[in-house]
Amino acid sequence: MRRIGGHPFDFSRHIAVMAIVNRTPDSFYDRGATFTLDAAIDAGHGAISSGAEIVDIGGVKFAAGPAVPIDDEIARVIPVVRALAPRAVVSVDTFHADVARAAIAAGASIINDTSGLRDPAMAEVIAESEATVVIAHSLGTTPRTRFAPPQYDDVVAEVASFLRERVEFAVARGIPRERIIVDPGHDLHKNTLHSLELTARLAELTGPDGLGLPLLVALSNKDFVGETLDRDIGERVAGSLSAAVYCAIQGARIIRAHNVPEAVDAMRMVEAILGWREPAYLAHNMPPEEVTDAVA
């Protein structure tokens, strides 16, 4: 059981959907469709109305590219945080401590750090707040720079080792374990074979001998889905949902998604199959006296 930003999450029987809202002109999926402030806020409200419990706002993409001034990143994300925080848990995708500090002050409850707390000040900023942190696996010591083709002897074991070390680093700097979520980092410095193996063996990270923390997967529309199925970016929804369902069954408890209504339906169906939630209503082949009304 977690409480994030005042909202309860029972990860023993619930899978949350985290919606993606990018205030970037060059994001790989939406190509700047939500770069303007109004578009970003509208997208966030739409995602919440569609069932997303967390909205993840990013002002700088992970991939290599020119540096974005910290003041510009803050200007991109903070107005969206303020607009959405009253309705849902707001996460900010950043690897800069100054951005995290401003986001938390504006109402963000999660800092989603794809660099694994490589900014020395990031852990201190989060420790001094009540925010939760998502610690993701990636190899690059400097975000936004190109990295050599990755090599792993055992990708799952190496991801697990990295995450354990970064979690202990966070705890040593004052972040309680109950405010830590981990992300194995699909496609982050991993090729398609690495991401597929990570998915297939996800239970090694979530099971009894795993990391002992809620696990987030961010695999929506990523290249490993496209390369596996030979699908362009706009054609990866089915593959993304299949991977998300598999990860949820293997123990993932937060699904980061672009296509929110579809992801929410998929996770609610998984919960029903696992016996964690009741159907919205019962009518098909039911005795008349046992037919139930639809849940609003």
C-alpha cells in the first residue's frame, strides 16, 4: 500500500496507468503535438478523464540532442503541473535537481528520473520533500548524449544490480524505501533483444527474490515493439498493450502509456481476470434476478 500525493495505491491488487504528456517539440511519439501549453493541459485532463491516475510531464526528451536550458525546462513543465495537480498525481520526468525542486513546489508528487539519480543533488531534493521517486536503469553517465551500442553479459542481472545500488544510494541520502519506485528502462541503452529478454524475465525483478519495490514499465510505442513487429510509431498500440499486459501479469504495477483509454481498459481487464475487481455489470446469461446495473 502506497500513498502518493494524498492518493492511495494498493499495488497488491491494482495496476495504475501513468499517462505521458510531453511539452517537447521533438518527442519520438507525438512529434510536438502537446508542446503548446494549452495542448499539454488539455491532454492531461483528457488522460485523467480516461482513467489515468498519474500524469507524467516531460520537458526534455531522453534521447541524445542539444542541451535544453534548465530555465526553459522549468517554464515548460511547471504550468502543466499546477493545472493538473488538483485532479491527479502529477509526475515530472526530469534528471535535473533544480527542475525537480520547482516541480515539487508546484504540486508534483513524483519525480521520474531516467538517469538513476545521477545529478548529485537530486536525492537531496527528493529526501527533503514528500515526493516519490522513480529510479530508472540507463547506462549513460551524462543524459542527452550518444552512447556506444550496449553490451550485457546478462541484461536482467545487470539491471537488477544497478537498481539495487541506486536504491541503496537513495536510502542512504534520506529517501525512505516507501517513496521509491523502480523502472528497468526498456529501450534505454538497450537493443530490442535486451528489451525483449527484460520483459520475458520481469518476474525476476518483481518476485520474492526481486527488488521488493513497486515496478513501473515504460514501453509504450517504443522501438523494441516496432522492430519486433515491423511497425512504425503510429502502428504500435497493439504490441505495446500486449507487452504491458504481460508485464502486469509478471508483477509490474505502473504502466506508462501514450494511449491511455486502451491501457486503462487492458489493466482493468487484467485485474478482473486476477480476481482483483468485479465486472462493471452482469447481464450475459444471468438469471433476471441476478442482473446488475452498470457501474458509473
